[in-house]
Amino acid sequence: MPHSPNPMLSMGMERFGLRSVGRTDVGKQRSQNEDAFYVDDALGLYLVCDGMGGHASGQVASDLAVRTVVHAMKTGDPPPMPGQEPLAAAMKAANVAVFQRSQVDAKCRGMGTTAVGMRADNDLLHICHCGDSRVYLLRHGQFTQLTRDHSLANLYQERPDLAGQLGPATSNVIIRAIGLDANVEIDHRTVAMEEGDVYLLCCDGLTDLVDDWMIREIMTSGDSMEVVADNLVRSANANGGTDNITVVVVSVFDENRVAATQSGNHPLPAY
């Protein structure tokens, strides 16, 4: 039976409803899929995690992070501090879980995972992330990245005085992730939903291989969410599939206009 939502998770979307679809694929060059994702339209909760570490410990990290976040959001345990975004608190709990596991299990030493998530709260979406997995928004034909990668390249842009001091500024070197240290900082922002919005949560297995303009072309094709998600994965594999690929597509509809019980494939807006 579905778990009753934690009151801190969502007070109910009085106007907007959400529909989602998620896909994950091992890609063409990896033997294991170290990504994990979670979608729950009833709770308004969406997650993508991209694990890292040898001996398949990245798979352990991403799976443990997702399970910890979902548990925290459903139960309120551990409770967030006053004024703290519940999803950020849940990601911090995931950081503790992954870090502690890495300290007691030699096979998991040094493991970690990126994490990006969204939580619906009435007409707002709370977006939290750590690492280089991303959230994009397609609104009125405009395709915008809502998160900023915690990468070495971006750090050097923000702090030119550090340029070169921490190594070459390659785009795939990240400076923040779940589980690498005992404590972690989680970025949090809110976005007001609008009817017709489409959000994309994804890992770098997509964005390293498919340019933003092509992602937008796929998402504005007018195809169903299921076809769009499949085509995003297919495009990354067509360009080499060098990493695991995970995408979650979330569309916003006005419950006053569309029956919440409507089922079947749902086309995204075409522009």
C-alpha cells in the first residue's frame, strides 16, 4: 500500500498536478549501472543520484542515498532543523549514511554520489542538489539550467585566485558530493510552478554527451513523456554511451483543467 505522505513533505498541491517518467540505462561502455532514481507523483518527490567509487561501490552509494532520502521525506526522521528545507535535510541524512558506510566497509571506502532532487509544496518546487547532476526547466519554449555544477571548473570561475591550485579544471571533476566527507553543503532554491512547465533531472551521462540545444529539441518534439525520456537516453547512447544515463521528466498541469485521474501517455508541449 502507498505510504502516507509526511506532512512536511507536501501540504497538497491545491492547483497543480505533476506527472513524471524516469529512465536509467547502463550505457555502452560500463558493465554496471551506478545511477539510481526515484519518482513519486503522489508525494511530489523526484531524485536522481549518480554514484562513484571502485568495486561497484558507486551503486551502493546511489542506492543508499535514494533510500535514505525517501525514508526521511516519508517519515520525517531525522527531522529538519527549524527553517531548514526538508529535502536538504534528507540529503544531509543521506550524506551521513553513505559516509558512515564507507568508513566501516573497506569495499566502499571513498564512495560517494551526486544527488539532485525536487519536492513539490503547493505551487512551489524546492530544488536541492550536490554534485553535477542537474535540473533543467522548459517553460514557454525557453530551456534553462536551474542548477550549477559543483565542479572544479566552476570553482575556478568563481575563485580565479585558486585557478590551477587544485588540479586541471576538467569539467568532470566535482568538488562536492554525498558521502565524501562527514558534512556536506546542499544547494537549495525554489521555483514557482506554471502550467505547462517541464522539468528534467539528469546525470552527466546525458549532459556530457548531448548538448543542451539537442536536449531541448527532443523535449519540444511534442512526443509523449515516455518517448521523450527514451529518446534522451537513445541520444546519449548514439553519441557513445560512455557513462550510465538517467533521466527523469516531470510535467506540470493545472488540475482545474485536466482531471487528475487521466491516464496514458502524455505529450509534452511542442514549440
